[in-house]
Amino acid sequence: MKSVPRTSSFDSTLALLREGYTFISARCDELGSDIFQTRLMLRPVLCMRGEAAAQLFYDSEDVTRVGSMPWTVLRLLQDKHSVQQLDGERHRQRKAMFIDLAMSDNEIAALVDRFRDHWLSQVGDPETVRFDLRQLANLALTKASADWIGIPGSSRDDRRLAASLARMIDSTGSFGPSAWIALMSRRRTERWLASIVEAVRDGSLDVSGECALKTICLLYRDVDGRALSTEAAAVELLNLLRPISAISRWIVFLALALARNTDWQERFRGGHDKEIEGFVEEVRRLYPFFPFVGARLRKDLVWQGHPLGKDDWLLLDLYGTTHDARLFPRPAVFNPKRESSWRNGDFRFIPQGGGRPETSHRCPGEKMTVAILQETLKLICRSRPVRITPADANIPLGSIPASPAPPVSIILAHTEANAVAARSRR
């Protein structure tokens, strides 16, 4: 058996904070290995990348997500009562509920319709010329997801909710004041959702028709036959709201890809619907979303000739795997014809996990994400003429999560022309 290579530094926390998304792959390349050992926050960790590593993380009962994340990240992105923190049959039962909600063609179509309506209502404001794209997308997605879940508009402050959801996502790689503020936002949001759950259950809030709110609060039963606790139901409602809001980050990268590949933008303006999904999937492969995911081993095992021990802490390099030249030739080149797809269920194209969502921890929201991005592409290219700026925005990979700097905006082209004409007449 082969010993796992080690980094020369005693602790790599500062290097990770400095390098961000490229941290794991840079050391894999340096050590000539798809696995290495180091310390983060003084804790031993095994960092891994590649297809075989993804299979271990997503197609094996030998790993668990429990205890694999810093508590601030856990609280902001998942929480201890959530589906991501379950294993075995308990996980499969809870996951099946999310698959029914998030992967149904009818449910996805309903969400996309709401998203389109909220997007168009914002860009239809004749007084507004320029939109911060992240804010525009985040608010449209927040309103659409709350409508789709079944939360009445009278019970919501959509702008405050959108800001809270964005704060949770944006602070996952932070420590100090910004993380604490995001945690306070999360607690407020969970308390509000808990009050919604209680109102549904005591009948003071009527839930008409089938919707996620009714399913989670009234219909679902865990493997022990019990309904979710109020706290757990609130967490799982948030686990629908927050990931849908997070699609706004993909939307920004989608627009940036259109701005940098104007030939494709013109192509989609005239149709070519069959090529849209390939473009969307290449955006998800190339641009930074989640950098890595954690797990812990449940038993001793040998992986790729390396002895690994029970309770070892593992990090899988999602970004590095989708940028591995062995898996994706010329990985830095934007190529929508690679034929990558969430449908393949493989362990190479893993921006949101590998394997089958029905049997693993792969995100069940990928189908929904792709559908929203396809609709966004059509809205940008076809609904109203827009200009995306700046096309040369930098994406600092040392920041987690990464965002373009300066922020990307869309300018309504004909509105801009009207405004210029109006000024010239004064």
C-alpha cells in the first residue's frame, strides 16, 4: 500500500483562504497525486479530486456528511436537522420527498413560470435602465420560490427575505462579523418559517391545493412514521428557498459567458433551442460555484492503494475535478459542445455532486437549476435587447464564494437609447 503524500506546511488554512478554489488542485499537481494530507484549522484532512474520489463521496455508504463541515458553514448552508445530515434509509426517505418536489416536470414548469413573471415585472419598470444582475435574479428567484412553495404573499417581506438568503450564501466562506450577521439572519428566517409551519398545522393558515408547504408541514413522514418537528420543517423549507436563491450566482456567470461569447448570444437570439442546454451546462462546469464538499469515513478502507482510517476528514475538490484536463480537455476553454449533462449521473461532471440523486447526496435541484438557467438565457437574449457589462469582469478565485468584480449589470438597450435621446432634447 502507498502512503498518502503530505504537504510541506504544518497547517494550510492561510493558503486555503488565499487560494480558494484552486487550493486542492494546485497541491495535487505539485505532489503528482489525486490525494494528499494536510491540516486545516489544525485538524488533519485528506484532500481529494477526480472521478474515483467523487465516486467514493457519492456512491458509497462508507462516508457520512455528519461532522464534516465547520459549524458556521453547516448552519448557513444545511443545519443539523436537514436532509444533508442524514444517512442510510433516513436519508433516502427524506431525499425522496425533495426529489418529488424538485425533479417533477410539472413542478419545475410551475417554478419557471413564476420566475419568468417576476423577472419581467422588474425589467418592465420604465424608470429603470440599469439593473444589478445578481440583485435582479435573486429577488425574482426568491419571489418565485416562495410562491411555488405556497407561502402566501401576505406573510412575506420578499426584499428582506431575498437579502437574508443572499447573505447566508455570500458568507459561507467568511469568518468574523459577516458570518455572525449571516447567522443572525438565518435564525430570524428560521423563526419566521417556524411560525408558518405552526400556522399551517393549527389551521390558522389555509393551504389550498398541493404544494411544498403542505407536503413538508402536513403530509411527510420520516422512517419512524413521525411528522417533522417544527424546527426540522422550517429547516427543510429553508433548504428549498436558499438553494433556489443561490441560482442567482449561476445567472450572473451565465450572463458573463454570453457577454464574452457574443457569437453564441446572437445565435440564441435567433433560436437554436437545442443548443441552449449545452451552453448552460458548460457555464456550470467552467464557472466557480461550490469549491469542495466534506465527508467523514465511517470505517477503515483502502482507496486507490492508500490506507484510510475511520473518522478521517475528507474534502472533495468539485471545482478542480470539473477543471481536470484528463476529464475535460482544454478545461479553461469555454466549449458548449462538450455534451456534459446532469442527466449522465457520472462522477466527472460534478458541479453539484455525482451519481444519482435518488441514491446519493447529489443535489436533487440540478434539473431545476438547469431549467431556470435555460429560461434566463432566453429572457436575456430574446425578451428585450440588453447589454451585459462589464464583459471583462474579474472573478477572484481566492474568494469563496467567487463573484465577478465589479458586479455584472444588464442595461436595457432601447431604454438606454430613449434616455439618451431624451437628454439630447433638453
